[in-house]
Amino acid sequence: MTRKVRVQQYFDNHQLRRLQLGASYRPKEGWLNTDLIPMTADVIYLDATRRFPFTHDVFDYVYCEHMIEHISYTGPSRC
């Protein structure tokens, strides 16, 4: 199943939309769990240093824990 299909399924099944960046081995129930290197089947690929493949204002919450320090200070600025 492609990332686009999985994202659409998430949107279709969740009224309250929550995005977790850098899920690693800790996906959260009811969240769209993402990571640069997905470690489990319920985590999808997302590079947090690039433009997100979502329209504006689609998530009610965005969460990341122990992830931001892995992004280079001088890294990409493609916003």
C-alpha cells in the first residue's frame, strides 16, 4: 500500500487528526505516525526536513519527541 493511500485512509477514519514526527519504534494509537526510516508497519515514511505532502491546516495536533535534535542546524530550508 502506498503512502498516499495510507494517509488517505487515516484521514477517512479519523475526525481528530494528529501527526507524529519521528515515531521510531513508538507509534501512537490514533495518530498518523511518520519517520525518516519507518521501523514498524504502522509508521510511514516522511522526511521532516522537506515540505510535507499535506495541504495546510489538515492536522489538529503535531507531536515529536527526541527528534528535532537529529536535524542539522544548517540543514535544508525548503519551506
